[in-house]
Amino acid sequence: MNEDRLPPVAPEVTATLVENLSPRLRKRLDAAVTKLCARPTHREADTVTIEIDDETELRLHAPSGVVATTDAITCGCLLAPACVHRAAAACAAPAAQAPPELADQPSAAAPEPASVTDFASASGGPAFVTGPGLVPDPEPAPDSASPPEVASPDQRAAAETLWAAGAAVLEAGVDGAGAVAQSALLRAAHTARLRQLPRAAGAALSVVTLLRAARAGDPSYRTADLVTALAELLGTAHRVRTASGPELAAVRGRARRPYSPDGSLRLYGLFTEPVVTDSGHGGVRTWVAGSDGRLFTVGDVAPGGVGRALGVADRAVRLGDSALTHRELGRAGLAVSGATVSPDGRLGAGKGVKAVTAGGAAWTEPPLAALWETPPSEQATRALRSVSRYADPDGGGGDLLFLDVEILGALRESGGACLLARCEGGGLVRLTVADDDPALAHRDNMMLLAAAPGARLRIIGRLVPAPHPRLTLLACSHPSGTGTIDLGLDRLRRADLPDPNAPVHPAPPEHGGSGANAPLYLLERRVEQTVPAGRAALGMLGDVTAETLRIRRAGLPTAAGLLTALCASAARRDRDLFGRLLPADTDGFAIHWLAAARYTAAVAEALCSAAWQPAQEGVR
């Protein structure tokens, strides 16, 4: 049974069912989840039925698409409703959360990138990165000003519960964070949402989703994603307890993004991308640009996965009276009156919004052509502020880059293959697939483009933070020179490609930026190694003196200090007067791990920014 076949279950429902189990049944819960996932299911209207055995069925009723109460999960076994099956079904199903077009991220501006050379003292305890993660206490307000707002006692208590749940996951690792640990996170997420902390609640749900993917052996799972989610959860929980004023508002987040009036807009289509999420949502997002160069999106994302994404592309956009489909809008235009826009550039579709079809513009014509005139280094700096792992997104397509490139061919990497291209000005950029799902056209199109060295294209991509220029490729001009290709939806043909015997200019040596070879991975590796097996596994790795010396010689003393403190904290176990081991200091270890995770992210982003600079500026 694939969990996608089960309806999402509200976090509080799962938490309640697990909390109501007896200690004996809690020990059996993980095995029950595994066994239940192997049983057949069938759906009828709003109800999904799982056949526990030949005579017993379990039903999940989701009239609104989500299992919202404990009574909506019923079991026919003799021990019901106190059986383990109901809790196991809730744990096997995806956790309900807002779809990506509705979920909020705070809109505070991202801070300036931190320096590569040092972030805090490497001695005297853990260091914290200044910026979007952990921040120093704000300076006291002047006596004449009213004191800044701080978190309420209930919000602080909710943040402390989130911290404890996240630290427990870090202590146990993926292998030990089973259904009981996940239910604690779900309960903490529910409480945080009730206390008006949607950002922290969303981070907790992301951790649960990734834990389940890791434990299920999902091929799309990446340890780095769980590292980011855990660091976001712990960092946000910490900031709730220490932030005040505008900083507190950013940390709290918003449950829904507000729309504000934007008058009349003349919009020109750019491209349409499919959206498929790990939470089972699918749809499309169409990008358009205003006459002033601002970017906007019109989206349609709901539960349904990749099948829905492919179908929605040919449905009419939900905006005014326009009959254009998403695919058509990506190449046409709209005239909108009474427009409303969210902080991240999404166009509202309220009753007062009027929209009619208008002419579009080619990527080589104004106003769209101006998007390609900004130097790549400036575009990358802007995009990096948007895609920073822990910064608040600035919305409005801040993570998109618009480049003119020459295709050089395929490049084999340790994690697979990518497309190597040369930007105008001589810099090299690696282009990767936006989504590996075989139902989408991304991978097939990339394989065809790799067989067309020398092709000159105008492209749109999304920045991937890396120590070398890297993008996920979303759209490109047609190789024939007429029209554009939505690389996730449209499929190229070999006949569309230029002559494969055309001369190709050789690639110059790659410029990797000032820190491309910095041994930051030595600290990153230890941060990631904690997540699969927990603190104890990291504590058994032994002496790291050689690694810290290498890091110091590379000019990163803070990284060396963080590595020493992290491994020492992992190995530390105190004993009482009778020689018995005392409980591990999970809070202390979580603080050291969080500092290291945030530091490596900040340094990596600084190295990414340096890699996009022209060679004469980037080599220092």
C-alpha cells in the first residue's frame, strides 16, 4: 500500500490516537504501521478501506479530503476502538497540511549574506550564525519608546515543546524516530498552530513527512532535506523564545498570505511549470511579467500528484473572464483590472478581478527582453537571498535566472549527469532536471538538449545553491528560434534540434569561486551523519583532530571550533556518584548541532555567491 492512496490525516488526530494507546501497544506501533502498509486498499467516494485480514476492515472517512476527527477512523477488530490499527493507519497516511499555493512563509526581508571567513568565536561554547537562523538578542528600546512585542507565555511554551520534540528526533536519529516520536512532533505542530505559530508548525510537519519518507526507503528522500527541515524547526523554536518586534512577526509566520490591491496590470506570459510535491499535491504555476518587469504567478495546485499536474496545464486559468489555459497563458497575455497580489507575487482571483486575453510578447521583445539584460552575477545574488535555506523568501520570482547560453554537452557528476552550458561572458553553468518523474518531460528534454552541442538558447532556470553556477532548467527558447518550450510539459523532438555536426567552441577552465575547494564538507558530513543514526552514532566516530586541522588551514577557524564542540557534545555522557550513566544532554547537543548546520549553510551560500562572480572579481 502506498501512503498516497490514503487520505491526509490531521496532525491532532494522529497524535491523539497514538497518545491513547497503552504502553504495550505503543511498542508494537511501528511494526503495525509496516504491516498495515502491505495490506490492500480500495476507495469508495470519500472513504478508503484497508483490509486488515480476511474478516476485518479499517476505514478512513475524509468527506472534505482530510481525516479531521478520530471518529473518522474506524476498525472492525475485537479490540476497537482501543486497537493499534487505528493509530497505525493514521501514522501510515500523510500528515494534512495546507497546499503549497496556500501555505505561508513570512515576508520579512532576507539579511545580507554572512562572511565566509568567520561567524563567531570558535572558543567558549557554540557559535550562532547571525541572520535568518539564530540571532542575538535585540538591543533594548529607548526609554521613550514602547517596549517591542514579545512572544506570549503560551507561544513560548509551544516553542519549548517544539524544541523538545525536535531535539528528541535529533537524539534518536531516523532509525529511532518511529511513530511515537512522530506523534509528539504532530502534537507540538498542532499546538503551535493553535498558538498562532504557523511557521514553526509547518516546519514540524515537514520533519514528520521526511522522517516517514526516510523510514519507508522513498527513493526521493535526501538526508540534506531532513537536515534543513530539522534546523528550520529548531531555529524557529529558538527564535520564538528570543525574538521581539518585527523579528517576532517574521518568526511567527502567517497562516495565509494577504492579498493587496494592485490596480490595473498588463501581463505577458513567460512559461508554465508543473508542480508536484512530496505531500501529494499536483498542479501548475504559470509565470507572467508586468510591463514594469515585475513577475507574477497564476497557480492551480491541489491534492492529486503528477497526474493532476499534467491535466491542469490544459485547464482555463482562474482569473477573471479569461478563457486561456495555463499552457496558453505562458505564451499569451492578459489585461487585468482590480488586480490583487500576494507578497510572493501570486495573483488573486476574487470577484472584483477582471481579466481579458491580450497579446503576448516574445522573449526577445520588450518588456520581456529586459529580464535577460541583468548580468548573471547580479541575478544570482538576488536569487540567493530568495532560496537561502533559512531565509524568508522574497517572492515574485526572486529565485529565477534569465540567461543566454550555448549548450556544450552532458557532464557526468558523482550524483548523475547534468547539462553544461556557457553563459554570455564566458562563465559556465550546470543545468539540471527540475523533476525526475518520468511522467514529466524534464529528463527526456534534457537528454535531447545534451545531444545538441553548439545550440544557442535563451533559458529560464531556478538557482541551486552550490559552489559552482547551477540551475534547474525550467524553460528555454525553441532550438529552431521560433517560440518557447515549457520543459516540464512540452516535449522536444530530434527534428527540432540543430545540426549535430555544427562546430562547438571548447569550454574554458571552470571558475569555481574563492572557496570552491574549501573543506567545508568535513563539517557538513558530521552534521548529516547525525540525522540517520542519532547523537550516539556521531559520538562513536572518534578523534577529529586531523579534520579540524585541515579546516583551520583552509581559513575557517569557526568551522573547526564547531566540529570539535559538536563531536565532543555527542560523545559526552556524565555519570552519577554511583557510576551510572546520566541521561544525555539532548538540549546541549541540539544547540551545537544547530549552530553547525546554520554555519555550513551560510558559508555554502557565500561560496555560491562568489562562484557566480566574473572570474576577475571572483578569484581573490
